[in-house]
Amino acid sequence: MSGRRWVRELGLDAEARASRLGFLELGDDDRLALGELGGAIGDGLGELVARWHDYLLGRSETRDLMARAGDHLGKVQVRYFRSLFAGRFDEAYFESRLRIGFVHAEVGLAPPWYLGAYRKFVDLVRDRVAGSPEAGRWLRALDKAVSLDLQLALDAYFFVRTRQLRDARRSLALQLERAEAAARAKEAFLSKISHELRTPLHAILGFSDLVADGIEGPVTDAQRASLAKVRAHGERLIRMIDQLLDAARMAAAGLAAPVAFDPGPVLAAVAERARAAAAAKGLELRCRVPEPVPRVVGDPDGFAVALGHLLENAVRFTRDGRVDLAVERLGDRVRFRVADTGPGVAPAHRRHIFDAFHQEDVGDTRTVSGLGMGLTLARQVVDRMGGALELADTGPGGSVFCLELPAADPA
């Protein structure tokens, strides 16, 4: 960026420059005093700048930068202060100060460094002219000029920082837009695949039912048993497809902003689906739910997904007995407890129970199939609602999972 453009973008035209000088009361008398100060320092300016240079070399912010610049930087600094003592606060002066400020900002020097560096130079000059009858007048003029330089350095610094933050916001917005587009594309892809897989699966299940019912002719017991296996495996495939679709939908759309809601209707709907699945296996589903159900804070759809996976897992892994669903208020939380009489989780697998795709039985002969995504998705959803999900107890007598959400109403 050119010097003139800096002046223009920072609003430092002739009127603004005059306003700056007027605010600092930097007038003709000060210009004269600065010239006299420069003359009083004379050839000693190089020594004074060298001392200032040594001070900056001792600062961690500038040590490496100045060491790499070498002797050339000292010459530049001498010219810098000679221009200050010249007192020509015109457009070229403003441009040069802004240019230096932009360089400093780009290499990472921040306002505290500016304040310390400029104050140190004033102190060095004060020591140099101490005892002169004009020292007070000279130093007042120098203080005003240094204040102007400091203002311009800070103008450049905050201009660069604002531009960097603006660019960062644009970059983040672009990345977010791309991520959201990718998530939508993934959901659309999985939704399409789900539909394409469901259609032939439902056809397979439908035709196998027709054959099993004897529509196409007599069916032997062995054939009927094979057809039952076809249906069982088809239903498992549909459940896995539903799990993938749930995961994609939650990842793409996220959860709605947490709201206070009555979980009763969700509980009833989810329990009804689980009861049908339990009855098909000869299991009992018992619900111990208070009336009314305590209100909670979260997302109803996310709650339905999480609780649905807990009940589905309990039914799938329980061969005999029952599944229990209980609700209780615990202080500022509401707990939803799902217990089963299944085989429990082996000790080696308990710490990984919520890991994605983790399955306790991974052999070809496993009796319960699935992707191992249900508990992972349930915990992710509950965490995002500000709740908690844990395996509270497990053993040969079954497992207990507890899902807790913040209570909406005071106890």
C-alpha cells in the first residue's frame, strides 16, 4: 500500500493533519524549539541513537529483528530523528511515520512496545540536555512530536490488526460455508443412498413374506426358517441405514438452540417403538415415569434420538427378561434410567463403550449386529444439549445407562 493511500484510508488529509497538530498544540514555537534541540545535540545524535539501539536490543520483542538488521538500522534511526527535529510535519512526514508503523505492525510489535520505546528515547534526550536553560522548552516540544509519532504508529498498528481480523473473519466464514455445504452434501448423499438401499430391501422383505405365507405355493419348515433369516438380516440392514442417516443428519443440521420442553410426549413415542421391538422378542418393557414428567432443557429431537438408541440397544442385547425405563428428578437435573437384564458389558470393553464403531462381539458368529454407532451418537447429542450420558452399572445381571438433562424448573 502506498503512503498516499495510507494517508487517505486513515483519514489523514490536510484538514485531519492540521487537527492532529492542533490537538497536540504542536505549533511554530515547537518547531523552532525542535530545531534548536537538534542543533544542541548535533553530532551527538549518533551516540544517542546507539544507546537507544542498545536498549531495544535488550528487549525480547525486538532483539532478533534488530540483530538481523545490523548497522544499517542505526543509520535509518538517525535519519528518523533528524526528520523529527526538522519539524516539517507535512504530508511526507505523516506518510513516513505511517510506513514505519505498518512495518512494525507487520512484524508483530504491539502498543506496549511503542510506548516503552518512545518514552526511552525522550529519557535519553533529557539526560543529554540536562542543565541547559532551554531544556524544559525543548523537551516539551519533543514530547509533543513524539506523541504525534506514537499516534501515527498506533494508527498503523490498529489499521493492520483490523484488516487482519476482517480477513480472518472472511476466511472463517468461507470455511464455515464450505463445511456446511459439505455436511449438507453428505446428508443428501446418505439420504439418497438410504432411499436407494431401502427400496430393494423392502422389496426383498415383502417378497420373502409372500413366499413364507404360501402365496407362491407350499413352503416347507426348512424353507420358512430360511425366509425368517432373510427377514431378520434385512431388518438389521434397515436399522444400520437408519443409524447412518441419524448420524449424518445430526452432524449436518446440528441441534436447535436449547429450550425448555416437556419430555413426556417424546418418552411415550420412543417407549412405544421400543415396546413393539421388545414384544417381538418376548421381552417386557416396564416404564416408571412420574406424572407429570419434569420439564428439561435441551432439544426434543436430539433427546428422542439419544433415548431411542439407549432403548434400542437394551432390547437388542437382552435375550430374556425385561427392559426398564425410569425417570426421576435429582436436584437441578432430570435422570432417564434405562436398565436391562442382558449379559452386561465385559470389563475389557467398558472404557470403549461410547467409542464410534466399537462392538464387543466382532466375530463372524456374533448374534447382535450393528454399526456400533448408537451409543456414540447418543452421547454426542446429549453432550451438545449440556447433559450427561454414562454407563452407570453393568454385570452378568444386565446394564444400566443414565441420561441426564438440566431441569427446566426449580426443584
